Amino acid sequence: MNNEVFERLLYEEESTTIDFKKEQYRFVKATEQEKSELLKDILGFANAWRRSEAYILVGVEEVRGGRGKVVGISAKVHLDDHALQQFVNNLTNRPVRFQYEALGFEGKQVGIIRIEEQTRPIYLRRDYGKLTKDEVYVRRGSSTDPTKPASPDEISQMHVGPGHLAAELAIEFAEIERDGALGTYLSWDAEFCEMPARDSVPDLLPRRHSGPFGIDLSALEYSVTSRLNDDYFRELADYEFARRLLRPIRLVVRNVGHVAANNVRVEMAVPASAGVLVIRPSRVPGPPKRRKDSLVGLSSKAVGPAVRRREGAADIVENDERVGVVIDCGHLQPGRRIWSDVLYVGKADSGEVALQGLILADNLPQPKDFTLTVSVSVTKKTMTVDELCSLPEAPLRGD
């Protein structure tokens, strides 16, 4: 969903293809009665008589005969698409093809539930809240009335399948260490720590070791294959700055439809004006060493991209206007997921940023818009030379 499409939807009136909700549905820590309201609306649209996708716009107030009023919702109450998918599809006779996404519009946050055309009828396998199992709830006009489910004649005439076989793909944040999804909203705390000027940071001095008879053994601390790292404290400053500011993130792309998606590619652009830093792990400073190997550089080391790209490999392309992220996912069979490489993201100031992009595939009628939202709370700090030199030695990666 992009701003242009959303703007057009604001001028529509409530019908079998669109509904406006001023406030977010109650979902987290809600009762079955409260959550069944959301469930009813999704089922109603899924079963509705329509020839196009349906949308529920959350954070928008309907204005009959005019443009809907965007009142917005708090970013903290966005629904988690993964949790919502599990909730709905654990209750229904077949998977419901829908998606929740967050969108920043006119400086406000709105939620969008998109329900596509799909195989009907869809009904509950057990009673839930105010809804009854085996009843086919259907939206007629501008509402879904749970007291008037579809009649046997309506059910018999329902379309038995989707109008076309197009891929259906979704993207969200993922856990770093394991293959779990985190939804489309991610928040964290960070520290922007201003380090001392590099020319004010001293070189590393050898540790003094006293041997027998008071002999100074400092020179024996290093072998012929290693030397003192004079830049240790300057490298430590780079490492600490990055460690406190940057957060590793990972994305997962999944096929939530019923047909295979071919040559899937994700393209995401972050405007330079957003003040967001996106870098690959190889550019993140690692923990410095007090000693440097004198033979480094003599060993042969493969550099550059591999000849054959892995599924999920992420490329970063930068220019003065934006930072672009490209992820190739190959072919995705129904139900399959691809996890991307880890990227590091940082922001110098507190705030929320909508990361917008496209998912492309050979059998998508048109690229699919998506929005992922990050919210960072940044604390400002200044470190002195003495504080830097007093920091404990950082453990090496893999230690």
C-alpha cells in the first residue's frame, strides 16, 4: 500500500470492499467477545460478493459524500500480522488470505487490513465469542450482521475459487538467532555516544611485566608474528559507537497464497532525509585486538560477492538521495519462507520511520507495496578520553 492508493480509498464509501474504523480493534489481552468483532469483519469481507480486494482502514473516520478523515492511531497499537494470521487461521475451515500492514500518512499512523478474493465459503470450526461455528458470515452493503449469516442458497452460489492465480507474498521483521517472525513493527532503545576526537586518543602502550630480578619483560609479550596495535583505543571508540547505536535486523518473506511465486525480489528504499543508517555486517566495526598479526595480508582471502547468489542475500546500494536494499528470494512455493541476511540499522535521533518498498515476482500482476515501521528511542551521551581508555577489553566475536 502506498500513499497514492490510500488517498483514493479515502474517497470511497463503506461497502462490500471497504470499511472505516476510527479506533483500533481490541486484540492483545482482549476477551473472546472483543476479538470476535475483528474476526467477524474479516470473515464478512472474505465471504462477501465482490469483484476486487477489500480493505479495512483503521484510524480513519468515514465522511459520507466526501474524503474520509484520517484521525490516526498510536504506533504502539498496530496489530502484529503474524499473530493475527495465526489467530484467524486456527479457527477457520481454510486459510483466510489477508494481511495487516502499518502505513504512515499525513504524519499519522493508520492500519490497513487487506482481504483478497479467495475460495469461499469460509466459516469457524468452533464457536468463538459471539460467533457460531459452521455459520457463514457475509458482509452485505456497509455491514456484517452476525444475526443474518448466509442462507443455504447464497452458500451454494458462492464462487468456488479465486478469480485468478496470482502469487500472494508478505514480508515482516524476523528474529536474528532463530527463524521466527516479529511482525511489521519493531522498536528498540539506542545510544548515540559522541566519542573523543581521534587526534586526542592516545596510542596503546605496552603493558609492563616484571620478571625475575626486576627485569622488564614487556618486549617479550609479543612474538615475531605480532605487534602492538597502536590504534587500539581509536578502534575501540569506533566499535563502541557502533555497538551502542546499531541494531541488527533481519527480514522474512513468505508465500501466503496457494500458487508458487517465481523469481521473488524485494526492493526497499530509505530516503537520506530520514536520518537512518543501513549497513551490511562487514562494515560494522568489530572488537579491536591489542595485538595485530604481522602476517595478515600474506594469506589469500576471497573477496567480493559469490558467483552464485544465495536465496535471501541482501545487497545495499547507496547514493546521495537514498539507501537501497535489494533481496533476491528465488522461487517460493506456497507456505515457504526465505530469511534475509542480517543488516544493521541505526538512527541518530529518536523517532519513527516507515520503511517502504516493493515485492516483485514473475506471477504478480503488479509489484506489491509494503511498509515496515521502526521506532528508535535514542539517548545522547559524550565519552571522555579517560572513560574510553578505562573501558574493559571487548570480547572478540565468537569468544
